Amino acid sequence: MKPRHKRALLIVAALAVISVAALLILNALNSNIALYVTPSEVAAGKAPNGQAFRIGGMVKDGSLKRDGLTVHFVITDMAKDIPVSYTGILPDLFKEGKGAVIQGRLNPNGEFVASEVLAKHDENYMPPEAKHALEQAQKNGSNK
Amino acid sequence: MIPEFGHYALILAFCIACIQGVLPLIGAHQGRREWLILARPAAQTVFCLLAIAFAILAWSFYINDFSVLYVAEHSNSQLPLMYRIGAVWGGHEGSLLLWIFLLSTWTILVAQLSKALDEFMVARVIGVLGLVTSGLLLFVLTTSNPFDRLLPAAQDGRSLNPLLQDPGLVFHPPMLYMGYVGFSVAFAFAIASLLSGRLDAAWARWSRPWTTAAWVFLTLGIALGSWWAYYELGWGGWWFWDPVENASFIPWLVGTALLHSLAVTEKRGGFKSWTVLLAITAFSLSLLGTFLVRSGVLTSVHAFATDPRRGIFILIFLVIVVGSSLTLYAWRAPKSAVGGKFSLSSRETLILLGNVFLVVSAGSVLLGTLYPLLIDALHLGKISVGPPYFNSVFVPIMIPLLVLMGVGPWANWKNTDLIAVIKRLWLAGLVAVVAGISIPLVMGQFTWLAGVGFLLAFWVIASGCLQIVRQAKTGKPTRSFMGMQVAHLGIAVFVIGITMVGGYQEEKDVRMSAGDTVSVGGYEIQLQSVAEAPGPNYKAMRGTFLLMKNGSTEATLYPEKRSYFSSTMPMTEAAIDVGLTRDIYVSLGEELGDKSWAVRVYYKPFVDWIWGGCLLMALGGVLAISDKRYRIKLKKQLS
């Protein structure tokens, strides 16, 4: 084989690896992305149907109720409230009146069933997604 | 007064670093010896000044000087001494100072250990490092001065985030940064050789041990971080595909590719342009990692309170470094590859293929990390890319790489008979298939993922054993050869660990009162009591659990729920019974009323093999560096 052909073959092999990887990536991106949705958007029916997504917002004061290992609480952007249920152990920094990000799906009753409550690592830290939701709601409120 | 000396030392260090960055490079270009010999003394001075600044910051923590803003924000008079010292790099400003101090440490090591190297080359390498140092010092001085004063001084500090109050803080950041920053040496060697136009095997031989050393530190740093997350975050995971973890893992993948590519350049003179490009990429990705972590664009455990100016500065710095080095590369990289010729079936080809897999996997992780940022920046909405993405992309790319790992070391340079190699490997293949089928069955359940995991791990192990046997027949194996074997064995051990944990761990969230028992992985765990326990700067609720197997008690576990005095943040401290073949992990959730507690228990088979594998990889790197051919040169230098 001539050196030129060898080089061409190596390049073809490398391109094959890259294109297989690209296929994997596109496929995985399609099925594994979670959209961030604000509570107002959920209330307006803009949440993806039957697909997992994330909500950012504040845990409403006085809304936390326990039922064995299952907890019920309300997540809010100060404009709209969304009821949430979660079974499992809550992260250390989960508190009423603090920001939180949760991932899960809506059930037919309009309750958000969380599969994951995201832990924050610093008490003074506000998740940007929760902040974003509050700002959006405030903006919409002042426009009315 | 003392903190002002620290600030002053930083300013002086910046000025001298500018000299270190500019004069030797010009001197080397124009052949002016009197400028070029400034490189070493300048680097030594910068190192001393940075050491002074660093010591002063540590001193301010030691004496609780809360008139220094950074100390007031990250320490507290009740904080134990060890964590006060660790807190020096517990925040943004201090960790950057550590970054620069370590950069200067690498520079000084290069300056001291490269006396046999041509002085033009040394001057260029030190000059490039000087430019990087001065850029980062400018960043610290303009946006992140750790010596800023707080007037009037605070009565007491805000204390360190309780998550960071752990021995992990003392070791993880310096190790990780040693690795991150260490790639700057490979980068400097690459740039220096481009500048001189002398890209030869000698260059690769010089830069190889430095790259391996950086890689060893990075491996250990990532492993320490993973282990810390495992026991300290309280919820038992060892890798979360958190963007900041990815930021350290991407340079690791590219650095691994660089190590292998350097081997080809050293032994065969091939792949020169590719090696240089990898060296530039590895360091650029380290800088990108710093940008991602420090700019606050990411939501993660490492995101400190942030300032947008910092992100913009690092971004500009990154653009300058990447832009100028790629321009230089386009201009000076060898146009025609004049390396040794090799056939398609040769070690060169296999290493190149492995390189492609490593770089592509790094690219896929990078894409998953940056994709949400990109979508957000284009105002297309906010999304998150979670672990399932990384698992479903990364794992399939690693499978062929592990297959290659068993074959590559058998192939000869230049030209090899692949059929003969495969014939030699039938025994390894048999061992792998038997392990892949039988181990999942022994563990009680066969899944394809577990089967493939064990198959690959034992393929690598068996192939390695056969290689050692063959090598031992022809003579004493070199350290360099043993280094490769140990590092590859480390990968196999690591794969066994993740396969076991991924396939056979058991997790239970339960509600428990005193006297209740939960069973997991063939063990019974009984809650004895939960009682209050005092600590130096916190008070804890401490659970007492008995770990039993077949009715006999094996251990007592004490998980805690702590509340720190200086913060309202509770902390979960897990209790772990460590074993060679399994960990039992208990952590205490919240009190659920009527004296019952939420409790999470895990049975994690072979989980410690994950970090054991990383240790072996690092050990392999150390063995490779200690190879005779590097030491001979050192002896020559001394005489």
C-alpha cells in the first residue's frame, strides 16, 4: 500500500469512530435532556407531556407535610403554586422558604411527582434556575 | 500590616513574571545570551515571592485575622486548625493563589532539573511559563485579591462551608491543581519547540516524564475528589457527571492520549504535530476547566459566590492562550510528517486508534457539559444534561478502547503480524469470556452490561499477565514496561469496581425507630439509638447501628446529623464499614417524628476497587517516571 492510501485509510477509520460517536451523542441528547420550566409555565400548561422536566422555584412556607417517607410540598414562583410529592430522603439544605430545583413528571391530577430533589451545597447559594423562575414571574406580574 | 506585604509580594511577583515571560523569549529569538540567562533567576524570584504571599495568607488564617476579607468569609475562630489551613484554598481567591503558586513550583522544578537541556530550550520553556504566570497574576490582582481588607474588622468569621470541613479539603485541591497546572509544562515544551522549530525525539523525551507526573497528580486528585464526594456528600455516589467533575476529567482523557502519543514521538519520531496539538489542547482544557468552575456559569458544589468580571477575564485569557498557540501551531507545525514509516498493522496505528477514542470521548463529555450553557446563551431555554447522557455515550466509546488495550502492547513498532498477535492471545480471550459469563452468575444475576464489564476487565488483566511472562523470558522488564502494566491493571481494577457497583449495589430508604432492623446485601442493620453528641464547632445527633451477619455482630456504625454553630446548614455524615469486597454505608436522614428517623442504607460491592484502580494507575505513572533512561540523564547533570 502506498503511504497516501495508508493515510487515507487511517483518516477514514478516525472519521468512522467520530461519526458513530456523533450518532450516539445525538441519540442520547434526544432522550436525556430535561427542560427547565417555571411554575407559571406549568400552570399555563406549557410543561412537556409525559416527559421528565425540571422546575425551579421556592418551597412555599408552611406547605411541607410528611407521610412516612413521602413528603408533600408546594413549589412556587410567587405567582403560581405547583404541588409536589417526593418519596425518599430530602437533601440537607431543603427548607421551606428556600430555593430548590426538582426533577420529575406531572401525574394526571396535576401533581408533580419528583424523582430527584437537587441538593444545594451552600446555604447562601440560590440556584440560578430558581432565581430565573422568580424573576420571570415578577416580570409578567408587573406587565399586567 | 502583614497582609499588605502579601499584596506587595504579589505585585512584585507579577512584575518579575513579566520579565520572566518576555526577556528570555526575545533573547532566545535574537540569540542574546545576557537576556536568555535571566530565565532561571527570574523564575526563582517569582517562586520565592509567591511562597511569601502564600505563607502570609496562611498566617492570616492561623492568627484569625478577620480584618482580611477573605479570612473573615472563610474561617472562624472555632474552626479547628487543620481546616483553618485548608480554608486557605477553600474559596475563590485562595484557590487561585494556590493555582499560581503550584504553577511557579512546576516552573522552578523544570528550571532545576533541566540543566542538561540546551539553554535556548530552557529559556523558552521558562519564558512561556512566565507568560502564563503573569496572565494569571494579573487576574488575581485585578479581580480576586485575597488580601483585600475588611474595615472595620469582623468580630468573627463566617466560617467555612461545613461540607468543606473535612480532611479531603486539605488534600484534594492541591493534588488536583498539581495535575491541572502540570499540563502547563507539557504545553510550554510544545510551544518552545514550535518556536525553535526543533520538534524531535529529544523534545518528546524531555517532556514525557513531566507529562506523566502531571497525569499522576491529576489521577490522584480526581480519585480523591470522587472518594470525598462518596463519603462526605452523604448519599453514596462516587461520580455524578457534575460539570466540575467533567472539567477535570476532560483534561485527564486528553492527557492520557498525550502520554501515549508522546511515546510514539519519543520512540519512533512519529505523530509530532498531533502530539503538539494534544499538549496545547490538554492545557487549554485545564484553563477552560478553571473558567467553568470559577466564572459561576455552572451550578455545582464548587460554585462559589461569583463576579461576572472574573468570568470575562478568564475567557479573554483563554482566547488569547488558545488563539496564539493555535496560530503558532498553524504557522510552525511540521508540514510533512518526517517520522518513521509504519504499516497499518503496527503499534503506531493501534496507539493512534486509541488516541482517537480518547479524544472523541473527551469531546463527547465536553459537548454534554457545554450544551446547556450554549442553549442558554442562545436564549433557546434552560435545560440540563444528566448522567444518562454521559453513561449512554461514554461507555460505548470505552468498550473498543479496552479491547485495544489488550492488543496494543503486543504489537511491534513499525510492522507487526496481527494474526500472530491474535493467536498468542487466545488464552486471554478464553479467560475473559469465562469471567464475563461466570462472575455475573456467581453474583446472582446476569446482565449484559455486567458481562461486558467483567469480560473487558479480565481481558486486560489476562493480556497483561501474558505480556509480563513473555517479557520475563527475555530479560528483566524495565520500570517503564512495568509502569504500563500496573497502570493498565489499574484500569481493569477500576472497571471491576464500577461494574460491581453498577450492577449489584443495593439501596434502601427506610423509616426506623430504635430496635428496627433492615437487611441489605445479606447483612442486617439494627438501629440501637439516636442520641445527642457534641463536637468542636457543631452539635450532632448520632445514630448507633449494629451491623450483623448471620446473627453475629460485625461492626458498630455511627452516622451523624450535624448542625454547625456558625451556619443553619445541617450536614449528613455517613458511617461506612469498609471492606475489600464490599462497603456498608449508613446515613441518617431527618427525624420523622415519634422518635423514628429516615435512614438510607447501601450495600456497595467492590466499591473501593474504583479508587484502588486509580491508585494503581498513579503508581504505574510513578514507575514509568522512575525508569532508568530518565535517571541516567539526571546523573550526568549532577556530575
